[in-house]
Amino acid sequence: MEEKGKITKVSIGQGEMTFKLEELLAKKNISKNKMMRDIETDFKVIQRIAKGTITRVDLYVLARICDYLDCNLEDIIDYKKSIKK
């Protein structure tokens, strides 16, 4: 796991997941606590998504986050497959 500011990168399989929720929240000046209350989601779930420690994804939670932040899924979590040469 590699953290750069508010972005966390995790090697998974043949690629890398980038977790950008904390960066997006900072840009929109919204705290994790406020979002948690507003979308009625457990803080631990929000924290795991933000820190890249989540192991299973609840699509309904991701949809609520995207709706709340008016963003797309790739603004929160991104997967890039490694390029083999």
C-alpha cells in the first residue's frame, strides 16, 4: 500500500487500485463524519474505502457516495491493469 497525500494505491492482482475518496472529500470540503451521517452509512465502511483497506464492495454504498458527492465511481476508486512488456 502506498499513500500519496490523500490518495492510496494498493497493488491487487495484476494491477493497482487507487482510492481517491479522501482527496475528493477534501476538495469538496466535506468531512467523513458529515457524509457518514448524511448517507446513513457506517463510519468504518467510509474509512475503509478512503484508506483502501476495504475487501468487499457494497454497490449500494458506492452509489450513495457517488450520488452524495455528485461524482462517478472512477472519481472514488480506480483500477489500472499493469502493462506487461
